[in-house]
Amino acid sequence: LSFFKIPQRIVDKLVSLQRTFMWGGNQHHNRISWVKWADICTPKIDGGLGIKDLSKFNTALRGRWIWDLVSKHKQLWARIL
């Protein structure tokens, strides 16, 4: 999840599964969404449910890998990569 960029097609499918779960629908019957998806993805401290935006989360994790490679370049795992 963190080292490679997730293809947008996969992100879309995962978000679709999240929405289906949250709103209790299925592939053949959609239920009414009473709350905007953006509100669900809002952090808990701001009143949301804290569900992560997968694209942004993946970008952040990849950025963390790059930072660790640059800042910890003398460690064995970084030298192997």
C-alpha cells in the first residue's frame, strides 16, 4: 500500500466498497446517502468519521518512504534498496 502508487481503478473500487458498506446498500440496490462522503472522510477531531482518502493516504505513505530513504541512507535496509 505504501511503497507503490495504487492504480486509480483500484482506488475507485475500494472507495466503492467503503461507500457500499457505510450506506448499507449492495451492487443492485443503492440506499440514500444522508451524509456527504467528504464529511465522512473528515478527521474525527473535526466531527467526521476519520475514513482516509486512499489516494492522499497512499501519496503520504510514499512520501514517507522517500523521506526515510534520504534521511536514513546509512541504514542497512536503505542501502539494500
